[in-house]
Amino acid sequence: MTVRRDFKESARYRPDLVIGREELFSDAREQLARGGSVLLHGPAGIGKSTVLRALAAENAGAARTVLRCSATESESHLPFLALADLFGLVLDEVAPRLPAAQRTALESALTGRGESTLQRDGLALRLAVLSTLRALADEGPVLVVADDLQWLDPASAELLGFAARRLGDSPVRMLCAVRTDGEEYDRHLRACPPDTLAVRLGPFSRTQVSALLDHRGYTGLSRSTVRDIHRTSAGNPLFALELGRALAESSARPRPGEPLPVPTSLRALVLSRLEMLSDEARRTLLVASAGARPTLALLHAAGRDNAEAETAQAAALGLLATDPEEPAVRFAHPLISAALYAEAPAQERRAVHAALSTAASDPIERARHLALAATGADPEVAARLAEAAALARDRGAPSVAASLGLLAARHTPADGEPGPDERRLQAAEDAITAGEADLARDIAREVLTRATVPAERVRAWMVVIEAAGQALGEVDAVFPQVLADAGEDPRLLALVHYQLAWREVVVDGDFAKSRQEAAHAAELAARGGDRRTELMALAFQSSTETLMGHPDAPRTIQRALQEPQDPDVASHHNGAAMARFRWLLMSDQLPEARTAITALLREARRRGMVESEVHFSRLLADTELRFGHCGRALDVAGESLRLARDSGIGESASAMLASLAEASGGDVDRALALARESADHAEVDGDQLYLSLSLAALGYAQLVAGDAQAAVRSLRRVRELEHAMGISDPARGRWQGDLAEALVRIGEPGEAQELINVTRVHAVRLNRASVLAVLDRAEALVRAARGEHQAAQAQLLSAQDRLARLGHGLEEARAAFALARLRSRNPGPGGYEEAARLFRRCRALPWLRQVDKAVAAGPAEAEPVPAATPAVLDGLAAMERQVAALVMEGATNREIAGRLFISVKTVEATLTRVYRKLGIRSRVDIVRLAAGRRST
């Protein structure tokens, strides 16, 4: 258990000693008891830390692990400092349970040693923090106590919020406090779980101030003096205590009616107490106030030779908090440090920063002090700040990098190389990586107001476009402007046209135009010598060509794979290796595809490329699913989905694949929910590409669930979307066979045959062998519905054999199942043995349940043919006609469900509609209608 000593000293922080906060303390206690989290907020000195410590002491006993951090303003610029406070004592316990990339990132962040693998957005570190909290929670409840959230370094605050939003049902509670002087507390909730209760601490009443002063030993004060203290402090408990302390330590008491012999603000009060310090001790405290996490060693290095004696003097006056176990020099309250620093003359502050610029051990801190010691433009300072920004970037702290970059720009001479705007643009790009899109956009637009160099203007426009995220339609007006700025420069034009290629897909869903833009971007990049953009554009061009069924796809992939290569592009999820994998998968080269995607996934994990890992693990699951390894696909798809949700990347795509895996080898209800979640994500993002895939997954899940009508609705929409986008390769979504089968089930064999005929043309042209076999399986169902049983059996045998040779295990099993239903009117359990064996080999549990239903339903009759149903049923829909016709033959609801591959509930709902349309009330009336027709 990790519980700091101060949490064990409960006598000092008993709840009954929290003056004036009984009601809110009770609310917070109940929230924590329910497993929720609490955020205390209010102005400085209002008592947040006191309440926080009391609540922490009360709840520490119920937690296996207590993690604590308490930041100060002077520390807020250093990345991961709060993270080190939280996890420093548990790192050795948790590190062995973390994936290698996450462990490396976390150890690098906490120790400052080693080289981080986080070169872009720090996702591995985010996931490491989340994994650490989950690992601790697996051993028992965790309590995270964080004071002064407003001073948390941005990197730690972002990481803490990232994890908090994704902890779900894990037994992790957070107890936080934040200063909100005239500010809204909402933005600080981002560092807390979604169920956090926000509790505002307001000013004390005069009675409560009196009780507080009595409790702290400042007794004997007259009522008028207490009233004056309450008025002067405005009910702020810290101010009131400081006023009471000053009065208690003063030999002269104010006369009644006279103002208190103390200043009316904490800063002035602090300064009056600082007057009791020697000049040298005051200078030492000023150095401490300017430093980040100051220690005696740092003070010595900054030239304060008598730091021990001088800090001891300050501690005796209550200016510093003492803790033998804490090496840092900490002020009793951050406001004391802030007041001391604010009151110091500017020249003295600069001298302090100059001393710390050489004394500090961390290069980021040294660069910051150097900047604060300097005035005006200074190329050396600017270069040091730029180096510190790069270091912060490598540490996975892009927000800090952006701040340092802006400082670097401020100190860069106007004629410097690189120039100030170039450094601002780097800061904007760091802000994009940090998720601070508004800041990035503001920086870019500021640069655009004065930039005249085309390269800088285009780079700024690229930031504006990327800041739009998925909402590319909102920046349509930018493209004509950035094209004008790019002029005739092929390097700049390549960047623009690459973005236009994505816009055509995301906004308009036009693959033909997207391909043209990508090809143009590749050509321009080649002319301009920009190999990275050329490779990315070629990879994107080959992907669009593959999905379109364009004959140039293999040739474009080879161009994208030619040397020289860029290592970042080679392992990127939008790179050429990814395009080659997609082509292998769609061409039925499953073993080669699995080898390719496994290698890419391994490399992504080695390099800590979390975004690529999300996509590659999803595609590995897709590959396993095509092999018919449903259990393996279900496991990998689950990993991909969890990683996607943890990282906030690729959630729609991962939910879509997880739906397919669940419908094939897991839980159909979960498959339906995941498919709808995926479709909703895509709809909100305006992403037509993944919307069609999500609806295809939904249609498949509905088909497996026995709801053929719903499957037809979903898959018809997929057909419309892909037609509009210009996608003609049926191997992309492989939904055509499912739609044809669903159409047969609802009595629409004509539409099914038309779909098969159209799809077959493309499949033959592109040599999509497995698609052709699936189409044959669907066509056999059409023939069976028309009574052509022998031809249907022969076609199913052929389809099953070809699917087996191609390695598509699940599709092979589905063909065997269709054949078993068709072969005999009385197959019995033995007739389904082959299908059951194949489904068991695939671990296709939902399909095995369908086999069980078919066996339990008894002998399988020939599928009812709509044309042969009684004329009285002509006004019904296709499914309604089939159900009514089977009722006329005497089939039970369960038997109907088994024959039509639908649920009993669907049968009941369909019959209700039949009764309404025919003006009857029961199954008996349907039988009577049939008998009446036969007697005529």
C-alpha cells in the first residue's frame, strides 16, 4: 500500500475539525462512498486543501493505494512533475506489467533519463498512465489526491484527464482541489472522471471565522476585532488566520473602532511578515519562489551559500512548510511565493533567473530561466528555447513544447534564421499534436496576418486545415486561398493537393476525384523533391485505386514501395506497406496478408506508434476472421477496440470490426450494439467511407440475428453509398452475398439475382475468387427458392470446395450449412454434422446456434415460393407472405423461425401485421382462409 505519512495523521485532519464545511463535507463523503470522485474549487485560501486533506485521511483506509500530488506555480512549466509525484513510489511495482513501449515512455517521463519513443503525440505515455491506474486498481481500490490542479504542469494534467475519462468501472476515485479566482471550474473537470461531483467552497460567516480562530488558538479576541477580521478577510479562512496570527504576534492591540494594524490583502500581509526576515534570507526565498521544485542543493548552486539557516528562519515564521521526508523547499501556501515574486523589482527577478539558468539541472528549466532573465531579441536564448522545445516534444509533452516555442519566437530577431514566424508555426504544429486546436489555429492565423513568404503561408494554412479535424467541410474556403499562396511551387502545391485528396473522400465521398488529387500530389512532390509527401500521396492513390477496382492499383503500390523510402511512411497506417496489405487481402492472398500485417503491427508496437497499432491490430483481426479463426479474431478485435477507445483514435473502424467478430464468434446482441455505435460515430464525423463499412457490419449482424428485413434495409443503404462513392471492388466490404441471402429470405429472389449478376461482372474483372464463390452460394439459395434443388446443390458443393481451397473457413462453413438444409427434406441431426464440424473448427458460436435451431425445428421443407402463395395473401409484404403461407401449412412459430432464419419474436411481430392487414385476429383465421380457398 502506498499511503503517505500525512494521511496517517488523522487526528489533525479529523472531519469534525473541518470548520464551517459540514454540509459540503457530507456531500463529498457520500460521493466518495459511492465510488465517485470529488473536485473542490474556490478562491485561494478558502480552505480547499484543509477539506481535501480531511477527506483523504478519512478515505485512505478504504484504499489499497493512495497517490498524491500537490503542484506549485513555479513547477507548472516542467512536464511530468506531477506525474512523478503520483507514480514515483509505485513505478517499480507496476512497470513489469506494462507493455514495453508504455513502460519505456513512463520511465523516461518520471526519471528524465533515456530516450522517449514518443516522437509525435505522446499516446504511448497516455496509455501508460491509464494502464498504471488500471494495474493498481486490479490489486484494490485506488485514491488519487491532487491539490492545486491549476498549477499542474500541462503534460501531467492532460495525462491525468486522459486516464480519468477512460477508467470506466475501475475502482479509482479522485479527490482534487483547484483554485478558481473568478474562473469557471468546468475546464478543470477535464482532469477528473465523468462522474465527478464539483463542490464549491464559499466564504465563511462571521461565526465560522470566530470558530476557526478559536480552534487555531487565537483566543481572547473581542467581538469587534473578530468582526473586523471577518470584514478584512472577506470570509477567506486563510486571510482570516493570517490576520489573527499577526494580531496575536503583535504587542499592540488595535483600539475599538480603529482599523486593524495590518494590510488588507494577503500580499501585503506576506510582505509585512517578510520584513522580519534578513535581506539575505529574503533573497534566498525569492530564488526559491522563482525555481521549479527548489531544493537546498539548487539554492546552493544558485549562489545562496547559507540556504539552510535562511530557510530555517523562514520556516520559523510560517513562510515555509517543513517536512523531513520532503527534499523540496515548499512555501506554506503558493500565494506566499507568488506575492514574494510579484513584489520583487524586475531587475532583481531577472538576476534570480540568470542564476537559476545555470544552476537548474533540467535543460527545459534552464532554458526557461534564461528566457526570463533576458530582455528583447536574443538569438542564443531563442536557440536554447527551441532546443528545449524539441526536448519536450521528444518527451511526449507537445503542450510544453508549444509554450517554449512561442517563447523562442519572442526572443528571435526579426531577421533571424529560422525566423520568429517559423518558430511560431512549429509551436502551432506542436499545439495540434497536443490537441490544442484553438491555440494552433490562433497562432497560424496570426502568422497569416503578416507572413509574405509562400512557404510560411502554406504551412500556416496546413495548420488551419488540420485544426479542423474531421470537419474539413468547414474550411472549404481555405483551399482556394492556400492554392493561391502556393503559386507554382510544386512542393507547396503537393501538400495542398494531398489534403484535397482526403477532402474528396471525407467530405464528398468521391473516390475518382480523390484518386486524381492524390496522383497530382505525388507528381508535384516528385518534381519538388519532397519524397515523404510523394510516398504518402502514392500510398493514398493506390488505396483509392484498390477500392475502386482500378487496374492501376498494383502498379501504383509498386511505385509507392520503391526506394528511397521514408521510415516514418514505411510503418505508417496510411503508408505503402499498408496499401500493399490491403491489396493482398482483397486478392485472397490470406497467408501473405497475415504475414504483412503481423510485421507492421510488430513494428508499430516497437516504435510506440499507437495510432498505427490501433489500425494494424484491427486489420489483423479482419484477416483472422477471413481465415475463419473467429476466436482469435474476437480477441484481437477486442484489443483493438479497447486501444481505440483509450487513445480516442479509430473508434468507428475498431467498433465495426469488433461487431463482425462478435457476430461471427461471440454475442450477436453485442455485435448489433457495436455496429450501431460505429455507424453513429461515422455519421457524426461525416465519414461516408466508414459509414458504409459500419452499415455492412450491421447488416451482417442483423442477418445472423435472423432479422432479414433489417439486414436488407442496412445493406441496401451500403449499396447506395458505395455506388455514390464510386467503389466497385466487391472484395472491399464483401456485403453483396449477405444482401442477396437476406433478399431471398424475405422473398425477393429477383432482386437478389440482379445484385449477383451485377457484382459478378466486377468480381470476374478483378479476379476476386472468394467473392465469386460467395456469390455462387447466394445464387444457389435463389435457385432453391425457385425450386431448382439439384442445380442449387451442385452450385453449393462447388462454392464450398473453392472457399475451402482459398482458406476462407467461415464462408466454407456457411456453404456447408446451406447445403445441409437443402439436401434432404428429413436430414435429422446427422445431416448437419459437416456444417457443425466446420463451425466448431471456426469457433463460430452464433452460427452453431443456428445449426441447433435448424435441427430442433425438424425436417426442412423447401423454401416457400412467393408466387405459389394463396391469392388472398397478395397484398402482404414478402416476409409477411412467407410467414402466413407457412402458418397455412400448419408450421409453429418456432418451426417458421428455423426455416426462415429469423427469431420467434420476429415471427410474432410479422403475424401481428398480417392479422391487421387481413382483418383477422388469430392463426386459426389464417388456416380458415387457406381452407376456404381450397374448398372453392
